[in-house]
Amino acid sequence: MKNYKSILILSIIATSLFSCNNANEKADGYGNFEATEITISAENNGKLMQFNLVEGDVLQKEQFIGYIDTIQLSLKREQLEVSKAVISSKSKGVLSQIAVLNSKLKTANTNKIRTKNLIKDNAGTQKQLDDILGEIDVIKNQIRSVEIQNAPVVNELKAIDVQLKQIDDHIKKSKIINPINGTVLAKYAEPNEITAFGKPLYKIADLSTMQLRVYISETQLANIKIGEDVTVKIDDLDAMKSYKGKISWVASEAEFTPKIIQTKEERVALVYAVKIDVKNDGSLKIGMPAELWLTTIN
């Protein structure tokens, strides 16, 4: 009986010591998970004709989400196309005049060469050459005059082309295209609502890899390297769940300990922010607390 009591006492003492040792174990850093959140806003004004998403949807990059009403833009585009056709017909008439005058100029230049040759052979007169030179000058002036008349028409056509490009850009931006792979965190609009340029439509973030932001002391800084593998732990029922993490960023400047650390001694200390990338198995959420352990898991 005495031996049994002795063994029982020793077991209790050993258990107590083991518990004390576990209690003394402390993580190397504490922080919260975060992700890069992007707010997608409307790039045009009008009625939301289609907007197919709900919070929690996993979207792909370049995925079509919906569109803003483009009827007025399409009507304006048609009107510009009609105006362009009318102005182009005027321009074609002017260009045909220039073509006729250029043909006359070519003939006059040929006659000039022929007359010069005749004069060399004493078969022509200087007056004939002067008449042809005068005709050439008249034709050139006519061409210049017609080109001046056509310049405003050409500029007007260019202006319409610019307006058409602007409308095409507005129509393109009326389509709501998702820019990144990610999960919809919040939805700010519904179909048939009137939206405006810059108005938020939804918020999205890539949650496949989360970033744990923790703060470490200056004495720990020597043990931290970008690219180093570490262990990240979160609360999971009665135990801690571990993840593999990789340090992706270390602040270059120190800052005061954030307010979440409550003791006065720790609040006045300077710390460095560190980000750890952790692959998300679906359990990690934005804002979830976690611990950093510099010892990696096997």
C-alpha cells in the first residue's frame, strides 16, 4: 500500500511539472489574418440590367458578372454613324473634284514638256509655253482652294471617329467584368438599381492564400527571414490546429506595439510587423486570430 501511495504521489508531481512546462510554452508572435480586399465599382452611369452574384461566390478572373443599360449609348452611336455617312458623301464629292484637277495638271505638265521640245527645234513659240505655264498655275491654285474647302470636312470626320471611340469605350465599360480570382465578401447593389460612375458594386478578395500579420520584438528580428518556413496555429475545438506558413514580408521600420497588447510594458515597446503567407483550407477567415511559431511542423 505504501509503495502504491508513493507511485501515485510521484505521478501527480510529474504531471504537475509537465503541465507547468506546457504552460510556459509561448508563441513567438500573435496577430490576425488578412487579405487584399478590392472594391469593384461601376465605370458607367445607368440601370443595372444584370448583376449575377451573391456573397460567398467564388469568381474567376475575366468572368462576366453583368452589365449596365447601354440603350442610350447605342442610339447615340447610330446617330453618329449617320452623320459620318452624310459628311463622307460631301468629302467624296470634293475628292472627285481634286482628282479631276490633278488629271488636268498632269496633262498640262505633259504639254509643257512637249512645248519645250518644240522650242528647241524652233517649231514652237515662247508664248505657247507661257500659256501652258499659266494654265498650270491656275490648276494648282484650284487644287489648293478645293483642299482648303475639304479640310473642315476631314476634321469633322476625325472628330466623329473620336466620339465613336469614346462611345465604344463607354459600352465596353458598361460590362461588369471581374478583375481577379477571389471570393465575394460583400455585395452593394442589386439588379434594376440605378448606379453611377464610381459607385461600389461588390468587394472581392483572393482567400486561397491568407496573410497573417504579426508583430515581433527587435530581439526576434534576427531569427526572421523572408522566405523562411514557420508554423501558424489557430484555435480548433480543444486543441490548436497547425498550418505551414512562409514569411513574405518584414517591415523595414519599427513601430509602437499595437493597442491589442494590453500590458503597459509591452505597449511602450517597439516592434516590427511581419506577414506570413498561409494556404487556406477553407478554415481561415479575415480577422481570425492566430499564433506564429518559428519552429516549423514536419
